[in-house]
Amino acid sequence: MEINPYLKDIVMILITIIVTIIITKWVSYLLKKTFQRWDIDITVIQVLQEIINYSIYIIAISLILKELGIDITGIAVSLGIVGVAVGFAARDIIANFISGMFILADKSFKVGDTIAVSNQKGKVTKVGFRVTTITTPDNSVITIPNSAFSTSPYSNYTYMDRRRVDLGITIPYTFDLEELTIDIEKILDEFEWVNKRPKPKVMLLELSDVGVKAKITAWTSNPKQVAHYRSLMAEELKKILVMENE
């Protein structure tokens, strides 16, 4: 019994699609196992997975086109003719790809870091070879083209193993500055998250109409909790100011 050639083509295309899905899932599983076993940076795994997946997709599409009887060589020649135009149109994609490679090589930030770029701040959840995805404190997901990191300054708040926690305050003129400074520094020394060196400080900055503007500083070895620690400082400072005012 002769098999219908159209049915044969459909079966081969379906097999190609199924095999492609299986291979991409297997590659994803293998890369995750490699990450867990060898403690490789997850940022590297994500970029590598995207590159491998796109390569598999290209091979699968080529096989499907060949099965449909489409001349791949002719397509390649045509692509070569319009290559300049396509390259010009895809310059942003190429720039994003190259920037993604530089991010990977420089290790300027990785998944889990808190960064700020182009007035956007959040935790890095994914670094691809085209875009980087961050999640903001209010749980919004923002996608940033990798080229933005080559053209704009950006900050990594968790790159270093220590960060300074700053809190600005205004001390009323009725307060004893020397006594209040001693009380604040004593309270900060009692926090477990505050480093002993450098010691916490209260720096007087300038005079205002209502009091003395000052900045309280303390160093911590947990950069990811700076916002929380600043809140704790504010709560304790409020208690001190209330006590001093009584």
C-alpha cells in the first residue's frame, strides 16, 4: 500500500516538532542539573539555554522546509542578497545581543541582584541575550533591552558584600545634640545587622528653619535588606526623639 506523500510530509513535520520540543526540554533539564551540581551562575545558564534553544529551532525549521520541498540553498542566497537591509533593520537586536554577551563576560550583575537603570529599579529575575527582566518592589515586571546597559549608567545595589544604610533627619534646636548623638549611636550598636567597623555615625549637615539637618549612617553585610534596615532605624529614632522631647 502506497503512503500518501502529503500524509508522509505531515507526519515527518509533526515528528520534527515533537523531537524539537523534547530536545529543548531535555537541554533545559540538563543545564539546570549542571547548575546545581557545579554551582554555575544561573545567569550563564539562562543565556546559554536561549542560545541553544534558538539554534535547535533554526535546525528544526530548516528540516521542515526541506521536507516541504523548499530549496534551503535558494533561501540562503536570497537572505545573503537582503542581508545588508536585514542587518540594518536588526541593528537593535544585534546591539542587544552583543550587550548581553558583555554583561555575561563582565559579571557586572547577575540574577538576584538589585539594579537601577533608566529610572527603573528592581531585582534581576532573568538575563537573556536580548533583554534583562527585573521585578520592582511593587511586583511589576519590567523588560529592559540589554543595549541600555551599554548606553546608560546603571547601579548595582547588591554587587558589594557591604552597604551603607543612610537615614536623613532634622533635629529640633531644643534638643541636646551631643546627648542625642550618643543615644542614637548607642542604639545602632545594639542592632545585630549593624557592622562594628566602620562604626555608626551621626553627621550634622546644615542648619534649617526648624532644626539641624543630619544624616545617620550604619554599615551592614546584608545589602539586600537595606530598605528594611532603614525602616528599623527610623522606628528606633522616633522612639528616641519622643523620649528626648518628654
